[in-house]
Amino acid sequence: MTIKEIQQQVDTFQDIITTSRAVINDGHFVEVSELEASASYLFSLIESQCGNFLNTEVDKLIGTVKTLLGDLDSLAKEIDNQHNSLITGTKVSSNTATAAYQS
């Protein structure tokens, strides 16, 4: 597998995160099993293929994955906020995602 193909997989996963965050921002719920499956596949793919790339390609991939992990952490916060809102009986605000992203 080439670095370009892995980057395409990263981009696909980023799209899933972005879509999930938009769904939560609209006050709806996301199915996390797709996120889990995509994350598992992507990170195992990176782990198995990383030794086949040049150091410069790996360095670029590391930066991309760090950004991806930051976005994934923000999504996790948004899901936690949504869950906590359900537990406390408060309405999930459409601004919840925005507030979690900005923190």
C-alpha cells in the first residue's frame, strides 16, 4: 500500500468524524460502531505499513494523524456532553458541539 492510499483512508476517516460532529451539532445521535471500525482499520493499516515508507513520508503521516486524533478527541467530548445532557435531563443544545470544539 502506498502513502497516498493511506492518506485517502485518513481523509475518509476524517470525513466520518466531520459528519458525526455535524450530526451531533444538529442535536441528533451518531452510531459509534462505524467510527470504532474505521479507527481500528486505519490505525492497524498505518501500523502494518509504516515500515515501508520513507522517514519524510512517516513524518508527514504523523502530523496528519495527530490532527486526526485531536478531532477525534473533540468528537469524544461532544459525545460525552450529549450523553451527560441526556442523563441530567437537559436538552442537547445545537451549540454543544461548537462549545466542545472551542474548548
